[in-house]
Amino acid sequence: MANLSPLRFQTRLYYVLVALGGLIVLIGLYAAHMMEQHGHIITGMNNQIVWGTPHVFAIFLIIAASGVLNVSSIGSVFNKPAYKARAPLAGLLSIAMLAGGLTVLMLDLGRPERVIVAATNYNITSVFAWNILLYSGMFAAVVMYLWTMMEKRMKAWSKPAGFLVLIWRFILTTGTGVIFSFLVVRQAFGTAILPPMFIVISFAWGMAVFHIVQSSIYAWNLKILDEYVQKRMRNLMGLFVIAALYFVATYHLTNLYFAKQTEFEQFILVSGGVYPLLFWVGYVLVGNLLPLVLIYHPAFGKTRSVIAASLLIIIGGFSLLYVLIVGGQAFPLSIFPGYEVSSSFGDGFIGQYSPSMPEILLGLGGVGIAFLITAIGIRVLDFVPREIPKTPLK
Amino acid sequence: MNDTNVQRRQFLKTSVGAAAVAIAPGMLLFDMAHGKTEAVSNKVRWGMLIDTANCADGCNDCVNACNKENGLSGGLSPTDSQWIRKIELKDKLTGRELSLPMMCQHCENPPCVDVCPTGASFGRADGIVLVDKHLCIGCRYCMMACPYKARSFVHEALHDQKPDVPRGKGTVESCTMCVHRVDKGLQPACAEACPNKSILFGNLNDPESEISRKIRTVASIQVRADLGLNTGVRYQGL
Ligand code: SF4
């Protein structure tokens, strides 16, 4: 490689990366194919833990897809130039993650080939069915928004389109939260705090993803991110992390207050083995406290720290979702309150679940899809933020 | 009457006859497959009253009968289907112990039907809650929503299925109240199999039925009545 010019080396590297992304997607698709052939028996999911690792991946991607649009909204709707320059990239990321998440969700179905039935036989009372509309609407809204930003003649429309996207993504994340909060019989889920919690969380996760992608693009193009922009975006991310932590704390504290919920909280926060561990170490420590130090401590806060903080926030996000989704199902349903119960069907016992390879590969395949769409999108169209630096040159 | 007219009538007669000959066996088969041809109506609400006092600890006859009737393997791993199961209960305060069968409670307002995106989960006019195996996409949202853990997901390919009981890999299933038997005027398999006659099956909408008379006179409850689902299955002695 020594005799290659830097540019040619970079082009090659790009193709290698895209090929790697493609390979991950292919492996994910193969995992889904195996799941379809053998049935869900090859996954860790069962009749008690009916949603598992694929759902953790899918919901992370969908929530982050909504949150990343915050960058666009602050730019277009609230007229902040630093964010406006980044709005197209945020739109692209949103589409990419939404596509990845939905693909995972769809391929995890017991009958993925029947997904069209969800459109032809529509049950109006189902939150799931509403979400199908919300997701397709989101695609359309973001594509339209991107178009108004990239096509000169459409510029005038970019503000209303940005507004539409802003409202739509609020509804979308609310809808995602409602999938869970409508499950009144599950102690982990049946609460109205979940939709707003998902919205605030989406800001933090979306920002984290944005930071990583933005830094990669800048490094790739040998550009240096303006310090002023860096600082503003970094501080905003810190604020979102704090707000999300507040919501999660409120969720658990309210639960702790209800006597009928204390057993569940005891399980999730103290005695439940992997779930409390993931919650305290994965979410609280790795996903919140460390990133906050990296963001706000004067010794850090530079590009590398921000990237590290973003990565940690993402790890924390996965941990939180795993605790919420899997842990929430592992705790047994309270069918006969006041009784100790046991049966051949796991009544009264903690559900067992360990993620299997096909599930993890399917989830990673979704991430691969998001990566591919982003990588190709950036190459084909002009998504790299352009701006006049605000920080005076030294 | 002229010749052409006669010929035409003759032709019509023959064709109607031929058509009848062609269709009749089909109709016959259709009748056989569906039992009675009259439509399901809401004059009937099928339900069960389960007497926990009579239900013997350790007896599994209803479960075995269900497995046999519906072609379930009877396996007990977390991925095996269990349409009906015995639950052993112990009152945490008083220490009283009892045992009862648990299955789909055939709610009047079933959460599974509300959440199902495709309408595969549906309630029949006579109160039986079913899954249409051709519409189910296997999302498992109904399993998340069911308060009774009554549903199972088919995790692997099935063998030796019963022709009367459609099932399929990748779809969700649960107690059908033996709809194929009920439609023929029979009782659900579990009710028939119980040696202690602990499962009383009947029409809740007919004030004169045995089950209606009994729930008027003895105390019975719906499990998780606080959810307001109005279950078709009731328990006595809980
Ligand atoms: S698993 Fe089938 S029956 Fe259950 S909600 Fe999904 S589509 Fe409906």
C-alpha cells in the first residue's frame, strides 16, 4: 500500500468499509433466514420472554432515528445556523436508522413473508398498526425535508417541512413508548411516563450517534470541527443525558412508591442478577456518569472525549433497553395477586433468557443497514456540513 | 311452442342438473367440514365455571385431554405450547393451598384483540377468542398484552397435526375452547375429561342453562376482575 497516494488509499478504504458493512448486512439476513427456517427455537426467546435482543436493537435504532432529528429541528425550526448546516446529515442518519430498525423488527416476525398482511388487514385499535403508519409517514416526511434542503428552488419550504418532521417525530416516539405503556398488565410497562421518557432519551441517543458520525466524517475529510460548534453540541448532549436520567429515575421512584410494584423494583434494581447489573453499571455508570464527566470536566471535553462519551451513551442505551424490555418480561405476571404460584408454564418464576447468535447477528444486521445507507448517502449526495468557522483562527 | 324453445328449456334443465351434480358433493364436504351451517350468533356466550374446591391437586387430566384433542406435544419446555396448565396456589397470608386449571379466559374485551395489528386475534360473536392462523404475522404483541399468559408461540415446525385444529410455525395460538367440538354440539375436551366435574361448560346468555343457574347461586369470580375484561371463564372457591 506504500505506493498508493493518500487519496487512492482512502478510496480503497472506503470500499473496504462499505464491503464490510454489506457483509454484516448479509450475515444478518442469513440469521433471519435461519430463524425463519428453523423457527424461533434457535433464538433465546420463548413463551415468557417473547421479545428479545432483536427488539432491543430495533427499538434503539428507531428511538435514535427520531432523536437525531433534533439537530435538524434546532437548525430549521429554531434557526440556529450551526445546526442548520448539519440538518441534512441528521435527516440521512434518521432514515438510515429507521430503515435498519424496521428491518430487524420485520425479520423477527414469526411470519415475515406476511408483513404485507399488516397493510391489507389493518386493525384500527392496535398501537402496533398505528406505528406502521407513523414509521412510513416518517420516511416520507424526512425525504421531503431533505429534498427541500438540497434543492435550491424548494428552500422556502424547508422550514414548514422541518416543522412537520419535528411534530411527526414527537408523535412517532410517543407511539413507540405507547407500545409499552398500553401493556397495563405488565408491571414494567403500564405507565404513562414511558412515552415522554422515550422522547427525552431519544434526544440523548440521537445526539450521541450524530457526534460519532460527524466526527468520523470530519476526520475522514481531514477537517477540524469548529470549537464553538463542538462545545455547543457537546453541552447540549450533556443536558439531554441529565434529562433522560431524571426521567428514568422518576420512573423507578414512582414505581417504588406503589406497594404492588415494590417487588418488581426490588427485582430490577437489586436482586435480579444481570438486570440490576446492567442497570447500575451499564446504564447509570457507563451510560450516564462517565459520559457526563467526559463532557463537563474541564480536563476533557475535546473531540476524543466527546466521541468516547457518545459511545458510552450508546452502550448505556442498549443496557437500559435490555433491562426494560427483557427484564420487564422476565418478572412474572401477577395473575393471582396475594398468592404464591407455580406451574409447568413458568408462573411465579423469573423467566430465563439468554440471547442467541442468530438474534444478535440479526440485530447487528440492522446496524449494518444503517451504516450502509449512511456511508453511501454521504458519498453520493452532499451531506457534509459546510460552515464559516465562528472561532477566531489562532 | 316452437322447437327452439323446447330445445332451450331442455338445455337449461340439463345445465342446472349438471351444475347441481357438480356442486352438491362440494357442499356436502363443506357441511361436513364445518359441522352446523348456521352462523355463530351472540345469543350464545360460551363460558366455563371452574370449581377449584373439586379440582384435585396433582390431577392433570384436563391438560392431557387438551393436548390429545388439539395435537399438542405435551412438552413442558419454555418454548412448547401449553394451552391449558395447572397452577398451584398458596395464599401468602393464610397459607391456604389450592390448584386450578388456567387457560385463555375468553374475555369480552380481550386485550390481545385490541393490540393485534392485523386483526388475526378476534372474538367470535359467541364469545370465543381465536387466532386466525392465516392472518397472524407472529409479532407476539398479543402475548405481551395477555394478562393470563394464555398464549403460546409456535417455535418450530409441527408434525402430526389434527385436521380440525389449524396450527402453524411462527404463529401464536391458545385455547380455542375446542371450538371445533363446540360447533358440533360437543363439550370442550377438558370439561369432558375432568373426573371431578370441576369444569362446567355452557351458555352464559341462556338464563336457564346449568352454568347460568349455578353462577346465580354460588360465589364465583373472574381472575383479575380489576382489569374489566369480563372473562368467559369464572372460578369458584378462590
Ligand atoms: S402474534 Fe399474531 S395474533 Fe398475536 S398480535 Fe401478532 S399478528 Fe396478532
